[in-house]
Amino acid sequence: MTENSKGTALITGASSGIGAIYADRLARRGFDLILVARNKERLDALAERLTDETGRAVEVVAADLGNKDDLGRVEKVLRTDASITTLVNNAGIGATAPLLASDIDKMEEMITLNVNALTRLTYAAVPGFVKRGTGAIINIASIVAIAPERLNGVYGGSKAFVLALTLSLQKELADKNVRVQAVLPGATATDFWGIAGRPLENVPSEIVMSAEDMVDASLAGFDLGEKVTIPSLPEVADWEAYEVARQKLMPNLSHSVPAARYRVGE
Ligand SMILES: NC(=O)c1ccc[n+]([C@@H]2O[C@H](COP(=O)([O-])OP(=O)(O)OC[C@H]3O[C@@H](n4cnc5c(N)ncnc54)[C@H](OP(=O)(O)O)[C@@H]3O)[C@@H](O)[C@H]2O)c1
């Protein structure tokens, strides 16, 4: 670890887009970095630039998080490197085609990365954070976690999983000094769109944010202590009202008898 380091941040999907901007911003905030993705050349180039510009220690782990052995290597890093204080679960892929017109093997690949890898990396990181009494996880979900009708449904479902897991962990880790933030970006200008099957030029520019603005806003949300950050949402009160409505359901979601409207013929 370098002098005056705030600890090490491990960022998945750091070779491009949102993950590469997190790497830049966290290095400038004083974190050493471990950058994870498949494309080693891109990771090396970013590591070299960030070391030159910030003086931070930047390590690179080339890994396909859809591959069990590679994923296991990254899990081991999280379990054994006690300098790690932050995990940014960012690696993910999307799809834009309608659900039933999509290749089921591609859907499974997406679930494996967006859900399985994120879950295993979280499980690898949390025990150390709890033991050391400090740590943060930033989970990159998406607005489709709460608006699954807007894109491919398996993608939306995978991001709803990320939001649900985050909400649950926030409760479980509340008294452990371990923070977990869910970030719900709207459309962001990255390679994501081309890879997901809709070139960025075909997305209306008025709904597309730059990756730089998206990450700066989500880190501002983190600094404000937000549990869920929606960088585009003008009024935080709208999210709070949504959350209040959800909480209002809680005491009535499990009873010994069906609701009156279902007790036909009584
Ligand atoms: N862009 C948007 O509009 C948007 C909106 C909401 C949420 N998000 C979410 O933001 C996150 C980052 O996406 P992005 O927009 O920055 O897209 P991106 O530029 O395509 O970045 C995706 C990153 O994930 C890595 N990755 C992909 N498959 C991987 C695998 N099997 N193993 C390891 N790394 C893998 C990629 O690197 P390699 O190819 O080198 O492996 C890349 O670094 C994703 O979780 C995405 O769902 C994006």
C-alpha cells in the first residue's frame, strides 16, 4: 500500500466505461487500486496512466468473471488482501432485444456475470470488512431495476437482484460500519450500448449522461450517505416517496389469513 493511502479499491469492469472512471476518481481520492476485467492491455494502459498521474499503486488482474476459475482468483484476492477497503461491483453486460426474442444462452451468460459473479465477490469481501470493522461496497445496478419494462427483462431482473441484495445487506450490516450503496444509472455513454445490441447513436441524446458525470454524481451520493443513488433523478423526494410506499406494505405482507377480497363465498 502506498503512503497516505485510503486503502485499496477493487473495481470490476475497470477496462472501460463507468469502471474506468471509478478507477480514475478513486485514485484521485487517495485509493490504491486493483483493476479487474478481461482486456489486460486496456487495464495495463489505465494502470500506467493512473500511477503516473496520481502516484497510487495500481495492480491489474485479468479475469473473465464468467469463468469459475478466474472468478475464484478474484475472490481469493478479496479474501486475503486486508488492504482492500472498497469493492466496486461494476462489471456487467446488458441486452436490448425483447426478452422472448433473445438467445437464452446469452441471457444465462448475463445472469452469470451480473448476478453470480457480483454475489460471489460480495461474499468474498464482506467477512473481511466485518472483521476489520470497515469497508464499502458500491453495487452498480441500473434504473431498470425499478423499470424493467424499459429494456430486456432478464437484464432488468439481474439489476433488480442487485438492488434487492443491496437493500438486504444494508440492513444486515447496519451496525458493522460496512456501507453498501446501490447506484441506478440511466443511459450512460459507454460501450455498453453497442455490446448490448443498440448503437449509442440510436439512443435519444437527451436521456444519455456522460460516464464522468454519472460517476461523479454517484460518488457525491456516496458522500451524502445515500443508500440508493439515482444520478438522473431531479427530486430525491420522489425516491423517498417510493421507499415510503414500499415500507408501508411491510407489516401486511404476511398474515395467517388471505385478504378479505380473496375470501370468496364466506
Ligand atoms: N451504460 C449504461 O447505459 C448503463 C446504465 C445502467 C447501468 N449500467 C451498468 O454499468 C456497468 C458498467 O457498464 P458500462 O456502461 O461501463 O459498459 P462497458 O463500457 O461495456 O463496461 C463493462 C465492463 O465490464 C467488463 N466485463 C464485461 N464482461 C466481463 C467478464 N466476463 N469478466 C470481467 N469483466 C467483464 C468489461 O471489460 P472486458 O471486456 O475487458 O472484460 C468492461 O470493463 C454494468 O454493470 C452495466 O450494467 C450501464
